[in-house]
Amino acid sequence: MGEVVRLLGPWSDSVDVAARGGGKARGLYALGELGVRVPEWVVLGAEVFEGFAEGAGLSAGLREFAALEDVEAAVARAGQLRAELAAAELSEEAVALIAEAWERLGPGAIAVRSSMSAEDGVEQSFAGQFDSHLNVRGVEAAAERVRDCWVSAFSERAVRYAYAHGISRGFAPAVVLQRLIVARSSGVVFTRNPMTGAADELVISAVYGLGEGLVSGAVDADSLILDKDTGELLDITLGDKDIRVDAGAGQGCVTTEVDSEQRGLRVLADAEVAELVELARKIEIGSGAAQDIEWAIDDTGVWLLQTRPITATASTRSVELRGAGERVGPHEARIWDNSNIIESFSGITSPLTFTTAADIYGRVYRGYAASLRVPPRQLRQTDAWTPVLLGAFHGRVYYNLLHWYRMVGIAPGYPLNRRVLEAALGVAEPLPDDIAKTLRPFEFDSPAARLRSRAVTTAVYIRRLFGIDEMMERFAAEFYRVYDEYDTLDYTTLTGEEAYRAYRTVDRDLVERWGPLMVLDAILLTTTGLMFLLTRLFLPKAPEWFLYAVVGPGADVESAEPARAMTELARTVRADPELNELLNSTAPEEIHDALRASGRTGFLAALDDYLDRYGYRSLDELKLETPDLREHPANLFVMLRSAVGRVGDTVTADRGAEADAYLDEHLGHGVRRRVYERLRAKVNRCAAHRERLRFCRTRAFGMVKRMIRVMGRDLAARGIVDEFEDVFQLTVQELRGCYEGADTADLREAVAGRKSLRAKDSTLVAPARFRTVGPRLGNAELAAQGWVPVTATEAATPGTVLAGTPSAAGIVEGLAVVVDEPRDVAGGILIAYRTDPGWVAALPSASALVIERGSPLTHVAIVARELGVPTVVQLPEVTRQLRTGMRIRVDGAAGTVTVLPEGDL
């Protein structure tokens, strides 16, 4: 074995530890350098194993094994090596080194752990692939456990793992011996949320007793998610913790049941959590990378047992979209209001929809300011707030309200217009005057410059006020020229690049033309405000309904065409009892075939005509992820059912006629009536123009939907995303980058993280209005503003979703295989009550993994993430509710298992 010193420890040179001590020893050495509490440790370097193998005559066999390229041949040869290593005598020199290690650590129990050179690295963890032994007592037992660690380096699971990751098979394992902490609680800390990739969150898993119960998956652990900066608890899942693992009186560990009262309590006290958070922050800063830290607590406090880089989390790309993306000072306030924007973007909205809308809003309103001839210097100032008119929180879209007041200030008449804006948006709480007066869209160097700019803007505004009808006609003609050109394309033949070029052309063309038309909103605010003032002056006792009935776009507005056509279809159905019965008793996906089978050719022709004219429509028309009627024609029948229910025999009150009657009675037909009607006509025309403009917007989004679907299928075919629908989890900037040469390597991980967040976001109540101060928009701050969980009770029947903890992203549909030991499941979805590291061998045969007990930080869960096997953990009683052969859908990002009806695969 030469003259090389083979026993290494905290006293050794860091280079020697790194070169010969393996991954665990590197982590322990780093912890010592940071000055944290680490139990005494030593390591038998890799050369100790090499000397043992040489003395046993196995060196040639090891070289032969390392050279094998075929994994099956390597697995077979590794089995022979394990038998030979187990049978070989330990040399006197090896036993002497183990005895020296024992003396250094003292007379108590120790832990003996494998420490491979490739283990606990940045790219691969080898989590649970090599043996660890706790509560080892005496030199003789320590020597046997060291041999077991050496043998475990050639286990089938370790060999297959190495081949799967392209790692050298020249195994030369080191072994760490460390004083055992007799722990009352143990666990791990991840300094980056491994399920979502959130860098501002820590995740702690904790169990009673030794950590063996946690990492093996035998114990259902407590899982805590905390704000990394403040240490505030954001979320907690209390594990069942029905058993605990402790050091036995002799060798090894014993398992005991946990008292039923303790099972429902938190393992960690608040002070212990706070200390772990502080230590985790220190270690991450000191190491310069996110860490997976193992810890234990005894009667003297917290001990850190090992640390390693996190190998499998969501992408470091910005996974979560929160706020508006603007720079905000530490004391700056923002008001977020969803008001009527929920009509356009209801519920959870995809990242692509939100970022597309925010991008368009920003460019359109900058174009609006430019069209009013705002000076160049002031126009540049609008770049600070026009791109951030919208914000997103937990998947919901909000107005960044203060900037909308700034936008209103571009045109003249701000004091009146802002009041009308509040009514138009439907905000429940008007902005106080002292704040509203400070919200200027831009600043000037002098009062004179302000007056000159205002004079120019006002003159342009007045011209637009009187010329808005002509402006709208020109815009509509140009819009339909572009729309007709691109709506008639055969999108089934377009490549992704062709669809992207079309998208960029349409986007630039229409947004450029849309900006000047935003003056219509300002004109409508001004004229509506004047209308309300005139009503209060001429008709001070007018009822509230009159103020809204007296103005409107008129029944012939273009945007009403689809509704009118749908009403005609509904009347046809309502008048035919058999047709009505068929529509309401048949699944939407089957109605078309049923109509054809029943000979309803005339009604089918009417439906096809509707799809030809209004196929761009959908239930959420501005949400890009929502398929239009051309993509999902079955949705037409959902809409039609609703329309049939609304037709009836009742006659809707004509509020416009009632308003006319009220005017005849209270205003007569004199001069005041003529003044009133002239302003009313102007408001009504502007309202009609605005509805027409919104109709164009709906058509434009429908057109863009078709282009994005081509791109989504292209990206899926190219392997940039896993499936077509993943395109909606990209931001618009990321989508553009896919066709403009950007790095797309981590997009799939970003998508997985966003899917996981979406599942969690859907459980929260979204407040209609809330306030934030400063740049921090953490979960704790949002929870204080009303973002609180909503609970739901679910049953394990077909169609039911069983919710657990996301662990590894991906969506798989298949047959459940419920097993109580690791085995080949032939591509099925492996359902297990508990797992241990040996289950890794079953992962390649599984399309997905569902574990009832455990946590996302167990060895099997970590390796499943690395291998890309979709995984959900901590689903109570899932092994009781699912049966082998049941058809299920596993969504690892959402943390859900859906029971499918028979035949749905």
C-alpha cells in the first residue's frame, strides 16, 4: 500500500480529501471549514480499497469490469466481483487503519458510510446507491461494515445508475467513519425548493429518531416550506410518523411505534426550525451553490452530518411569475386589482397568456402616448411603467392599478377621466385624491414645457375626438385585410418557423396600428364623464339604472353577431323537443356523431356555418391555452346548451326604450334635450367603436392561438418541451427565443416548475384587491394580503383527483401496478406504500412512480427526478384506494393522480 497516508480527516489537506476521500468526505470537510458543528469523522481513502483488492488478486477483474461497455455484461460481472470481495480476507494493514479510525472517534457507536468519488456531486448524487450502516460498535464490526460498503459499490443499482449517467465504472470507494449522534430528531434541508426550483424557499423534512427512516422512505416525514430570507413558515405537511428508527442496545438500529399523540405533532420546535434555517443559509452562502444538508438534533443541539449540491430541482430560469417585473423601491407601494380583468383572464392563467398580454399592453399604450405627440423625452419616461401595467400572482392576472391612473393622465381631463376609469374598471375602492394627484405619466423640466406639451396633446386629442369615426373605419379596413390574409392559411401545413414568422408579422403590424386607437378609450372616458355630469345637471333625480341605460353601443354592434347566431341555433333546439333531448342527454364529444346518425343534416349545416364564421371563439377567448371551437368543436355544444337554457319565453326589458321614455317625461324636446341627445349619440358611437375594437381583439387572439399551436407542436417534436401543451407554460420572451437562437436547454425544467406551482396556486383564494410595499413579493407577504388556502375533499372514484406532493415532473397515463417490493412493472405505473434505495432498480421499468409514504427528499424520489420518472409522494391511503390494473393519470408536476374511467387510455 506504499507510504501514502490513508487515514484522512479534518486535519488533512483539502486537496487530499477531495482527491481520495469521496463525495461525503468533501462535504464534511467543507462543513468544518464553515465552523458549524459536525460529529468527529475520519475517512479511509480510495487507495485503502485498491490495496485490499490488489492483495486479494482482484485488480485485473476490476479493470476488466471498468472497460465493459454493455450494461448487462457489467451487471453480471459486478455480481461476480461482489462475491469475490465479500470472500476475500481483509489485510492486516486495512484492519490496523480501521482500528486507528475507531480510536480517533472514541468508544461510542459510529456510522459507517460509503463515499464514492462521483457521489454527492453537482451533476449526480448517487443518492442511496451505496451502503450506510448506523450504530456500529467495536473494531471487528466496523471492519465488516467497511467491507460491506466496498461491496455495495458494485451493486446492480449502483452499476445501472453509473451507466445511465455515463459515469466511469472504475469504482474505488472510500469509506467515512463518523461518531453517531443519538438523535431525538433528524432530517434534511434543501436550500432551494427541489419541487419548484424556487430559490427563495427552504424545504425541511423531519422525523423522530435517526434519519435512516427518512432517507429510506420508511417514515412519512413532516415537510416544511419556509421563506429563506425571513424564516417564515409558508407551508407544512405533517407526516404520519407512525414509526421511528433509533440505535439499538447492540449492533444496528431498532424500529418502534410512535405514540399516537406524538404522530400528530410537529417534530421540530420553532427555535429548532429557526436554527436550521440560519445554518442552511450560512452553508449555501459558503458553498456558493444550493445544498442538500443532512442534520440531527440530540440533547446538546443541532449537528450537521453531511452536505452536497442539489442535483435535481426545477430550472434556475425564472420559474415563477410574480408581480409585474418592475424595479420597486423599498418603501414604494403598489395596488393590485383584478376588477373586470377577470372577465378576460379568469382563474389560473398561463404564463404565455399573461406575458403576451402584458407585452401587448405595454407596446400599445406607448404607441398611444406617441400618437398624442408626447415629447420624446417624456415618451421615454413612459417606458418605466407601460410594460408593467399588468401583474401576475399565483397564476392570476391583476391590474397594476397606479400605472393605469398614470395612463389616464396622458390625455386631458384627468380629474374627470380617473373617476370614470374607476367606474369602468369596477374598482371597489376609489383612489384617495392625495395619491391620485401624484400619479403623473411623466415629468417636465419646467412649467412652461409642461404647458406647451399639454397644449399640443390637447389639440391632437380634440382632433381625434371629432375624427374618431373615420379613424375607426380605417383601422377596421386594415385589420380585416391582415386578418383575412392569415385566417385563411392552412395551418396544418405550416412549419414552426413559418408560423413564428407569421406571428411576428401580425404582432408587429396590429400592435403598431392598435396604439393610436387607444385614444378611443380616453374619448369614451371623457364623453361618458361629461354625459354623467350633464345627467346630474339636467336630471338630478334620475335613478341609477338610467345612467347606464341611456348609453350603449346599440343592438347592431358587430361583437354581438356570434351571440345572435348562437341564439338562433338555441331557438332551433328549443323548438324541437327531440333535438333538445339529444343535446342534453349526450356527451358533448359525441353529439356531432349522434346528429349525423339521426339525419339532422340541416342542423349540422347550421353548426358548420357557425364554426366557419366564429370558429375562433372559445369559452375563455383571450386565454391562449384555451382551445377555440375549431380545435375543440365539442365546446360549441357546451355553449349551445347554455344558450338554450337562456332562450325561454321571457322578454328581456329594453332599457334603452325605458331611458327614452324617461327623457320624454322629464326633459321634453327642447334645447336641453337636443344638447343631451347630441352628446349621447357621440358616447353611443364611441361605445360601439370600442365593442368593435374588442371584437377585433378577440379575432386577433384567435388567429394567434392557431399560430402558437403550430409552434407548440413543433417545439414538442424537437424535444424542447415534452408535449404540445407545454408551450403555454413558456413566457412570450422564451417562445421567441426558441426561434431566435436562445439557449433552450432548461426550458423543460422551467415548465415542470411552473406546472407544479400551478397545482399549488389553484388551492389559494385570490383576493380582488391587495397592496404590496417594496420589492419583496414572498408567500408570507401575500398570505398577509389574503392569499390563503382553500381545502377540498375528494373521493377515490373514477374521475377523482388524488392530491399529493409533487416530486418529479411529467405526465403519464397507464395501468397502476400496486406492489410491496421492487420488481419489473413492464411500463406500468408503480404504486408503493414505502420505498427504500433498493427500489431504484425498479424505476427503469416504471413509466411513473407513486409513493404513499415518504417525502420528495428520499433517495428514490431524488433518483426518480434525475432519471426523469414522473413521481408523486405523500398520497394518504393511495395503495388502498388504487388497485392493480386501474387506469390512472399521474401528473408529477401537479402532484396529482387521476382515476380514469375504463377504456380512457
